[in-house]
Amino acid sequence: MPDDLSSLAGNAFTDIDFDGKGRQLGFINVPHSPHSDAWGVTQVPICVIANGTGPTVVIEGGNHGDEYEGPIVIGELARELDPGAIQGRLILMPANNVHAVRAATRTSPVDGLNFNRVWPGDAMGSITEQIAAYMTHRIFPMADAFLDLHSGGSSLDILPSAIIEPSNDAGLHRRNIAAVQAFDAPYTVVISNLGDQRTATATACRAGLVTVGTEMRGCGTVSLDALAICRQGVRNVLRHLGVMEGKAPPARADSPILELRGPPAYVYASADGIFEPFHSNGEQVSAGQPAGRIHRIWDVSAEPVMLHYGVDGIVYSRRHPGRVMPGNCCLVVATPYGGRL
């Protein structure tokens, strides 16, 4: 690795030979010196499977520690995939935000950071920032494609979907759409995270990688339907990229591309209380229509606070816990995609 990238990647080290063939299981070791361990390391699990010639695909899970379908699928690949069944290299990372994964929390209990809001990372920063820096400056330069497998975590229930990360590179944008459609999820959605560029997928696009995201339900549990979709979808994308034999299914004719169209797509709590939604995921709704109400049940004299939708579309996501505070995301509406294909 060139010295400039080496310094940006930080002091992490591994016994994995990224140029080796076959299956290797190990860890990325990030020096970590908390009160209880003067010269310890944070161990981020990794598996590399390589055979023949072909693209390098990085598959990440555990970006948030309370999202489970992706890590399960990645772990299965790491243990069960025959290296002879691929042409290329898979870099499998099922628990990148490893402290959060162990704690089953969205953010790291070590530094309180959201791993998906610190990219491209900082080699001189906290543990979460150092892991992101290693991904950005050591892992991504080896790669041709990146799959970032999410679900709604503990706070959201999301329609199972494959996610397009927008790119200003028209050619990459088309390749991203093709790869996401090859995943063959029930829904395909363009999500820009309100333009936030500190995410793993935004960083992968800046690095020129074909990029696929997912949202596989959530509610802090494992959804059997979403797990089956994720298992098949990852293999579909690997076939599409030429890493595995066979062809991915054609894009679903009955599955138009949707998008989250900026702030009006989100319905936020405006009061402290218990949120009562009026619609289920997948239902058609309209701008201005009542979306739900917040009950302040500890004050019998308080009328419920009504919330309204900001756009026409379908309910894409609902808050899972009933308890809300001002600013909590209660609902998300997806609309037909109006951008370039």
C-alpha cells in the first residue's frame, strides 16, 4: 500500500493476505487502549475468499449493530461458500461496527458515534472513525464493488428493498441501478440520506465502486422473509458482477424505482408522547393527509397532536417503538423516482 494511503488508513493491522487464494478468516486489529486494556486491540472480523480472476466485491454488515439479516448472510458466505464457486475475490465483513454489534445498538458504546455518519473516517480519531478510515483507504482501493447490507434497526420497520446511492457520475449511476435491480428486492429505492456524504455508500461511490445498499425490514429482530430476500439478493448481485456463475433475474416489470424526495418524505414527531400511525407499510397516501397522532397519555386534558404527510406516495417505513420525542422519525413516504436512469 502506498505510504500516503497507509498513513490515511491508520495503525490497524491484519494477518490476512489480501492477495492470497482460497478462504482466509481473521480480524482487522485496531489498536485500542481503554482503561481495562493498556495495549489491546478492537478486532473487526473479516473473511477473504479468492479464486481465479474477476472483480473484488466488499460485502459489509453490522454497519449498525441492531441490524441482523445482512450479517447473518455474510457469515454464511464466509463459512460455507466454496472458493471454487467464484471467480474473483470477496472481502466479507459481517460486523464492522463491532462494538455496536456486540451491544446490539445502532451507535458504538465505546465512543457514541454512528459508524454510518463518520466516513471517510479519521486515522487519528476514535475507534469508529479509525475503522471507517481503514475501510476507505485500505479496503476500498482494492475493490470494484461494495454491498452495504442494512435493515431498519430497532427504531424502524422498512419495506424490504435494495437501495440506489445517487452518484454524479452518470456511468456509475447506471451501473449502480443495474446492480441494485439485479438484487431483485420487492422494492428499489433511491436514498440520498438528505444529501449526507458521510455514509459508507456515498464514500464507495466517490471511490468509483459499483454500490448496492439494502434495507431489510428492522424492528430489532430477524425477519424471515427479509432474510430469504437478502440471501438470494446477494447471490443475484454476485452473478450480475460475474463473480458467481449464472445470470441474475431481469428487473421486475412491476417494481418501479422509488425515491425518498427530500425532507417532505419524512414525518417527524412534533411532541412528546405515544405515536399512533394511521397506515401500514405499502399503503398509498397523499400530501396533507393525516398520518397519525401523538397521544400525551399522562395528561388526560391534552388533545392528541396530529401529524400529516408531506408528499404523495406509499408508506415506506414506520417507527417501531410507540414512544416518541420531538424530532423522532415516525414515517417515511417513497414516491416514484424522477431522476435519470
